[in-house]
Amino acid sequence: MVDDRSQSAEDGTPDLEHFREAARSFLREHLPLKQESDDQWALPFFTDVAEAEQHFLRGRRWQKTLYEHGFAGLTYPSEFGGRGFDARYEGVFRDELLLFDIPRALVAATISMLGPTLLKFGTDEQCRRLLPRLLSGDDAWCQLFSEPGAGSDLATLACRAERDGDRFIVNGQKVWTSGAQFCTHGMLLARTNPDVPKHKGITFFLFDLGSPGVDVRPLFQANGSADFSEVFMTDVVVPMEAVLGSVDEGWPVVRAVLSNEASFIGGGGAGEPSEPTNEKLVRLAREFGKAEDPVIRQDLVRHFSRERLVSVMGARIQASIRNGGPPAVDPSLLKLFTTANRVLSGDLAMAIAGPSAMITVDTRSEWLQAELTGRYVFSIGGGTSEVQRNNLAERSLGLPREPTNDRAIPWRKIPRG
């Protein structure tokens, strides 16, 4: 637990420098330093299902350790399981994390997506019941948003939740759900009124994946991993208290989640920081004798500058959200900037390694190939780049909406293939 003996405020908030010392001591006790980790080129995915599950569980255990020692939910209200500190403490803790090899997991991403959304739209009862379990990793959440016929245009979703007294009966299918096979709960979007325009009549549910009638089927990708799943729901009973926000008014809720997700994917997330890609690219340049190549050096500097800009934008977004305000930078801009950076880093990695990158002989060459192909995760996941450009144009630049003929008609009357 954070040692509060040195305090600078009447409310018991620890002195900032004392907090830094406590954080550093805690991390040294529980994590290895980065340079002591086994493999600097380890891939962020697993082709073995059992290994993937163990990695996921390690992430949940780490989140539990953070919570038990007072380092999870630093800026969340204390009545909901947090510490009630201001954003400076979160920044200090993230700075200290940079030195350590941290278990990476979906749980950090979903906390950053769902936590602020619960604070904004949830009732006191929902926050008291769910936030401590979210912050501790006792509950692991995933997104039940995309469907086979509703990807980029999420508002056309067809999963139905029909009212039955004080409960709903859910039927439908979701797809490309990250980590669903390992999660306990899901953020579910379902259509509760088909007779209004597509952005209306959608309800956001806090969904129990252990409910009868839920079938989770992993999807295996070309790289051999199964990070995603499709989820089928047949006559699943969902209680009224599982609604987040208002019935038929779930679109503002999902917009908040997607905005938080764009911030997280963009690099300013509330999860743990990873080693900057630029450091690995510099290491590659030295190993392949390209460190003095003027073109490579110029591209490394350009990538470094863009990576730092993403970090600064992300930090501003997170600070404004933690302080209860709107994002200081449009999250779509951050997401687009990050996607462009991934294209640059993949191309630069290939330029440095040359033909060696195409032959899989060790984890370094596997990382090189993943860096090239991984750009598609960023340009599609969390909302495609096309959707992000539309959001940025309409929200931040005030440009007219893209022409469409289905925005005002009832969802039931929208033609579907």
C-alpha cells in the first residue's frame, strides 16, 4: 500500500516526491528492470492458446497486485475503489513504470475504456459495484460492438435486445472481439428499438459473459494467434440494472468508449507504457551497421519526433479526462497520427534490415515482420482510419457530415444485403 506518512494535504494525499519513492520501491519489489527481461524482441501475441491464456491471467494478477498496494485507479474517487489523487500522481507512476518490464494485457485497455465511461454515465450503485472489480482485475471486460454486417458503420448493428418486463432477451452475433474467450464481462451494444433511426434505439449493456446462451468461439488469424473471437447470444437474459445510461440512448455511451479507446491505441492510454519503438529501431540500425547512413538517420529522427508528439498529445488527453474535462486533443487525431507512425516504423525497420527481415531465424526477425504487418491492427482496430477522419472533420473542424440517405429513416427500413 502507498505509504501516506509524508503528507502535503489535509485530505491525506501523500507528498508527490514521497509518492514517487514509494512507487519506485514497490516496482523494484514486484517487477524486473527492462534490461533484465529475457527477450527485448518478444512479440505481443501468442500462437499457442494456453500461452495466450497464461499471458492474459498474468495481466490480471498484475492488476490485482497494483490494486492491493494502492497503485490502481490513482485518480478514481476513493468511494469507488480509487485513491482520489490528481493527475500528477498518475504521471509520476507512469514515469517510474518506464524502467520496468511490465505484464501487458487487455485488462489495462478495457479499464481505460470503461472506467471513465462508468464515472460519466453510471449510477452510484453501478460505480460502487463495478469499479472496484474493474480496477482490481477481478472482472475482465471486452467490447461486444462489431458485427458481421456492422463494422465501420457500427450504428447499423442488428443484435436485438427485446424488453420482457424488468429484463431483456438478447439474440445476435458479435465478431472481432478481443480477448472474449478469457473475459468475464462485455460491453454490449444491442438494438432495443428498430423503429427509430439507426443511432437511436441502441442500448449499452454491462453484460455477463457467463450467462446461459452465450457461445464464444475464437478466430484464428494468419499469424497463428487467436486474439479475437466471435460471440453468439441465444435468448440470453439481461437484467434492467445492466443498462448503462438510458434505454434506447446508448450511442453517447459508446462514443465515450470509442473516444477512450482511440486515446489508448494512440499511445496516451491509461495502461502501462511500453518501450518506445524508436529505441528498437535505433538498436537495429546499430546492429545492421546503418547508424551512420544519412537517410536512415533522418528517418529515425523523424520517427522519434512523431513518437514524442504522440506521447505529448496522449498525456494531454489523459490529464484532461482525469480532471473531468473533455479531451484536450481530439482522440481521432491521436489515433490517425499513431497509425501513420506505425507505417513509418514498419517501412523503416525493413529499410534497416533489408533481406534479413524476410527470413525468420530468431525473435528479432519475427519482430521485424510483425512491425511491418502490424500497421493494419492500428488502421482498422478501434475504428478505421476512414472513420477517424470523418470524426475529426465533423467534431473538430466543423465540416459538413458525409452525405447519407439512411440517417433519418427507421433502422428497420434500411436496406441490408
